[in-house]
Amino acid sequence: MSTPSLSALPIRRLTPRDLAACADLSENRGWPREEHKWGLLLSAGTGYGIDDPDAPGLIAACVVTQYGSLENPELSAIGMVLVAERHARKGIGRHLMRNVIESAGTTPLTLHATSNGRLLYEQLGFKTTGRVEMVRGRFTPDASDTGSAASGITTRAATAEDLPTLIRLDTEIFGLDRTHVLTRLPAFTDQLRVAEADGEIVGCAGAWPNMETHVVGPLIARDTQTAKALIASLGARTDRPLRTDIDVRHEELLTWVKARGLESVAFNAVMTYGITELPGDWTRRFAPLTVAAG
């Protein structure tokens, strides 16, 4: 099949029934299958895919997660942009991304780009507006970490009664409503914990299973000390390595986690289309739920 025909293949909406095909595509590109994450993204967002014209399965896929009002989204996050290895560098990824951009209309877009994908996104009009550092390792607490209670911060497991408060706090910090994602966290995460000070919830963090690790995200907190307390509380309750993606502007938190066993794995560019910076308060937004959903 010629290259022009490949780059003009029809694009369709994906459904949760496509989960295995999406995981196969991840595996084809050397990524973990990440079926748990794909399940969340396909239920909370909108998947787009291109069917393989010669065999069952997909040759390309991505997922778009919208935030704000359902009728008029104010931000769309693009993630899991994948093209099968045998069809790479044939214009299929560009074809898929152009469709996503056109479908978004006037809704601003954001994505996290690896060094491999950044050039394509720049050619499509995305601008780099930030950077995150992926860190991974076994969390080893320091003696000083026992001081969070002394500083007035306590952590506990979140309950169903906490959800309205968490949604209000998250909307304030994230800048947009993402209720449709937050309400899925109790089932998606293995741990969902809140931080309290003076009887008030001042932060929240989840830890969800991804292959052999627990990914810390989302992580929102009133300050760095609260973010540390939440990570320490998650790390104390798992025997898996932790992994998370921290905004590089949070230098103190990055230094702290590296001193406790997490090591730098990679840097990703935060890119936007149609806006010059993300909404919300970055000083209280420490890590995303997943880079695929912003």
C-alpha cells in the first residue's frame, strides 16, 4: 500500500472494546501494555484510532480527555499517540493529530511530548510551555519525614464523603472541572489519600498500579510540605517502586524524592495549542494523574 493511501486512512472513535488492541499497539512500540491506564482513558476520554487495513488491530491511536463543561470544553489533553512500528514515519501520526486538532475546534489543547514526538507537534503549531521530570524508584523514608504530623499535617484514606470537597479543591487548583475523572479515582487507584490541616482538606494524592510500579498522581497540595507528606504516606503503604511526573519548577520536591530513592528517568515537554499557559495554579499542582490526561 502506498504512503499517500496510508496517511488518508479513515479515523474512527475507539471504545472500551478496543482496549486490547490499544495495549497491543503500546507493546508494538516497546511501551508497557498499560491496560489499566488504557481502560481509564477510554472511559473518561475519547479515543481515536486507525484500523490496520491488512490485519485485525490498530495501526495508530490516541486519546483526548476534555475538561470544563460537557457542552463547551475549555481544555483537551491529548495522550497515548502511537503508530505501529512498521508504519512509522509515513505521515500517519500527522494525519491522526490533524484530525484531533480539527475536531477540537476552538478548544485549547495540551500534551506531554517526548523528544521523539516534539518536532511533529511543533510543526503542527504546539508550543512548549513547561517541562516535567519523570522519577522512579523505591521510596525510602528519612527520619525527618516523621515531622509532618508535628507540622500540623496529617494524612488518611479518602472516603466517599470527601469527594465533593476534593472536587472543589481540584477545580480551584487545576483550573477546570474534571469531575468525570475524579469520580473514577476510587476504583482506578489502589490508594487515594487526603492531607488535612486544622480539620481542613489541603491536598490529595492517588497511587495507581501500572505494571510493576505505583504511579503517584494526581498530586495536588497547598504547599511542598503537604505534597511530601502525601508521597510519604503512599510510599509507606506499598511494596512497589513509585513513579511520578513532577513539574520541574517544584525543585524542592524533586530534590526531596531523589534523596529518598527515586531517580530521574526522563524529561517531557508540556506543550499547548491555542493558549500560552495552562489554567489553574501550578504552585499547588505537583503531578498529573497521568501525562496522557494532563
